[in-house]
Amino acid sequence: MSEGIVILMIGISTFLGAIGLVALIWAVRTGQFDDESKFIDAARFDNEEDLKDAVMMEEKKKKARKKREEKAYKPAD
């Protein structure tokens, strides 16, 4: 290969690596990897049934919260 192609390949790979590093730093700073309940839930719910029950309870809470928000919002006629 010629020197020009090697230099181009090194430049492009360095650029792509820099983009990946910037994306990783951005994700860490904005909390994309924060999952505080993951390890707590793993210890609290040992078997699959308990985990499914917990998921169903979370869904019920979300539905109830959404219903309360819809009920509270009444646009003027």
C-alpha cells in the first residue's frame, strides 16, 4: 500500500475513535448508564415469578399515575 492510503486509514480510524470516546463521555455524564434499581432488584427478587410480579406492580403504578394526571387535567371549554 502506498503511504497516502496508510495515512488516510490512520486518520479515519483516529477520527472514528475520537467520536466513540466523545459519545462514551457524553453518555456517562448524562446518566445513560445509571440504573440504580438493577442490582437492588436482582437481590430482592430471587426467582422469575417475583420479578414478573414486580414488573406488573410497576406497570400498575404507571397506569394509576397516568390516570391521575389525565383526571387532574381538564381543559377549559
